[in-house]
Amino acid sequence: MQTLHNNQKIHYTLRIAAAMCFIGHGAFGIITKPIWCNYFALFGIDKVHAYQLMPVLGTVDILMGLLLIFKPVRVVAVWLVIWSIITATCRPLSGEPFAEFIERAGNYGAPLALLVLAGGIKFNFKWLFSTINPNEPVSEKSQARVKLILRYTVFLLLVSHGWLNLIQKPGLINQYTALGFSNPVNVSLLAGIFEIMAAIAVLVKPVRPLIVVFIIWKMGTELFYPHFEIFEWVERGGSYGTLLALWLCLDPIRKTKTHLANSQHLSVGG
């Protein structure tokens, strides 16, 4: 079995993460999450029609996620970036804190990084409907851009979740209460401070050991939602995926591996 080189690992990490966002979000559409009615209302859609549309949109989301896994056509990744931004924007527009929009950075950051890793964005018909090849060599310029996107994405999702903790988002307080903490407000404040410090550390100078800690933190804390835990966890795949991809980008011998892989590709092509 051939060992994957680092850029291939980053590709599959981002690809699976983006698909998780689609599938998790789609699952909520099928089970008709009540809060979605607030977002449909922004477009003048009443509750009756909102509940009728939710399973349709959910099914499309899941199909797009599966397509990204089995046939990664660029247009699907582009659509995920656009759709994620639209759905995240609905949150502050419906009265939720602006941090809710930023906290979804993993949803649009993962597919964006995947597209840049695959050579960038061109927006023509041929490019949109071409398949992303995980075996194509990646230029150092593309690698640098991917790393930058991932750093900013991780910064945004950590700092915004910390922000939600500091303002004591009711859902998080309920989470800590359900876990048995006697003073959930203090837990929320401490978690918020930790996450904001983590975000700053990633932005200033990300190091691999700390990224591992943040991966464990995000994957663990996202398991404790009071309702639909598994769907919430899957939907936030972009958060874990961008963290893991950033960890892979920080591989100290990555450049050597990439250079050798590119050289071998060119030799075979020649």
C-alpha cells in the first residue's frame, strides 16, 4: 500500500471535513431543526413552508457531501463555501450574536483551503466541473496560501467560540449544567478565556503540540450538546479538519517530502 505524502493527507483531511459540514447540516434539515424557521423568515417564508423545505434542503446537502467524498468536483466545494457563508450570515441577521457567523469559519474555510490546495480558484465552466486530483503536485505558493487560510480559519473559530463563552451563550451554559458543573457561568468564562488565548497563539505562532491540544479540545467539547449530539459533532467537522490540516502543514519535514513528491511526478511525466 502506497504511503500518502503530506499534501495528499491535507487534501483528504479537508475533503472529509467539508463533506462532514454538508452531511451534518443536511441531517438537521431532515429532522427539521426548529431554529431554522428564524432563518427562513428572513426570506419571507412562514413556518409551514419552512418545515416543508427543510428536508428538501437537507437531502441536497447530504447528497453534496457524499458527492464531495466519492467524486470531488470543484463546483461542489465552491457551492459549500457560498452556502456556508449564506447560512452563517442568517444567524446574526435573525438576531443571534455576530460571533455565531464567525464560529462557522470551519464550514467555509475547509472547502476554500481545499480549492486553493488544488491549484486555486478560476471560475470557468471547465474548471468548475473538473475533478480535484489528490495526486497533483502542489506549488510552494499554494502551500503557503493554504497554511495562511487555515491559520485565519482556526483563529476565527476559536476566538468566536471563546466570545460566545464570555457572553454566556444560553446553549453553552445549559451544556455545562448538564455536565454537572455547579457554577456553569465560571466554567463558561474560563473556557472563553482559554479559547481566545488559543486563538491568539494560532495566529501569532502555531506550533504542533499546541495544535494537538486544540484538536482534542474541540473534538471533545463539541460532543456535549444537549440534543442531537452526533449531528452537531459531524456538522462541525470543518473545525477539527482545519485544525488537523494546519497540524499537517506544520510538519517540519513537509517541504522536503513535497519537493521529492513533485520531483518524482515531474520525472514520471517527463
